[in-house]
Amino acid sequence: QVQLVESGGGLVQPGGSLRLSCAASGSAFRVYSMAWYRQAPGKPREWVATITTTGSTTVNGSVRGRFTISRDNAKNTMYLQMISLKPDDTAVYYCKMFDPQNSWGQGTQVTVSS
């Protein structure tokens, strides 16, 4: 019954920056770890980054140094700050909550192209 809504996607040139947001309904946001995944056309869904309830983060080596995951528990929102974007970053980006239902958002499109 939790609802996750991603936003902030769009078209950006290589080398550009973008910040994605994931807004979660409900007051239990702060007790669950969260993650970002992405899926490019014709490819399997790929894990991007995870953030725990205490703020510890883990980032996929393919985006390490360029992507930063964070959360604001007061706003029930998780973020993904992306810099130095590459065409290979083009994908639909999904928000996931590690609640009992393993909830997913609908995704937001990121396109990196000149």
C-alpha cells in the first residue's frame, strides 16, 4: 500500500548533471533501507545504490564517484545526485523500498545524449 513516486528525470547532454527524487507515502519511511535501480532497453534491471536507515551507503562500481545517494527522513524522500553523466547511464531509474512488500516506484526516464 506504500506509494513511491520518482521524479527529476529528463534529457541531458553527456557530462551534465541531474538529481532524481523518490517521494514515499507513509510514516514508516525512516525504518526501511532504500535503493535505486535502473534498466536500459533490452537489458536486465541493474542495482545502482543503496542507503540504510542509518544513512550508510553502497554504490555500484560502475557509477562510483559520479552518483551520490541520500535521504531526508523528515521529507520522506530519497535522492540520487548524478554528475558527469554518460550515454551508458541512459535508462529508466526505479526507486525501491525494503519494506515487507519490497515496494517499487513506476520509474523516471533519464536520457543522456548530445
